[in-house]
Amino acid sequence: MYRQLTDQAEKYLRSLYQQDDIAGQLKRKLADLMARGEANADAACRALRLSRRTLQRRLKAERTSFQKILKEVRAELAVNYLKDARLKSLEIAMLLGYSNISSFTTAFKSWYDMPPAEYRDKILAA
């Protein structure tokens, strides 16, 4: 299972265009950390070797935030995970750092205007 998760995260990392800005670096780190269940600000700061305040300052200079980047990474990984029919929605929710499927479903609806099950049905039918 860990291998499958790291493969998914690596696909996402490769899909990110090569950004040298802090937002791009954070996206790459978060995708990796999420596969290990460590996608939080403290783990990201350690991985980037930055203090929390420095990370906040640099992200603010790029007109973004940690929460916004985390949401973008979760949204992209959610779509990648839903393409894999072997993964259940609850597993995907846990992989993305949600404590329950309800929170994941609510977030997914806010990103794509439909629940994850409907999105998966459309992807797999195509």
C-alpha cells in the first residue's frame, strides 16, 4: 500500500511544473509528506528547512498561504487517487489527512461541485 501511495505522490510531483518559488517547493514537499501522513505546517517547515514565520512571510510575498497550497495539493491528489478503483473513498480521505469521509466529501464538493463518488463514476466511465 505504501508503494502505491508513494507512486501516486510521485506522479503528482512530476505533474507539477518546475517552480523555484516557495509555493512550488511547498507543493512538492506536501505531496511527499502526505504520502507519509505528515502533511502539516511543522513537517513542511522541517522539510524545507525554514522557520514557520519565514515560510509564512515568503508565501505572503507570493500572495498565497500554507492552507491554500495544502488545499490545492489535496484537490489534485484526490483526483489522482479517485482514478484508482482499488482505493475506497475512506482510504482516500485518510490519505489526504481528513479525519472522516464527511470532511473529505465536503471539501471535494467545494473543489469540483460534485461528491467524490460521482466524480469517480464519471472518470471510470470515460
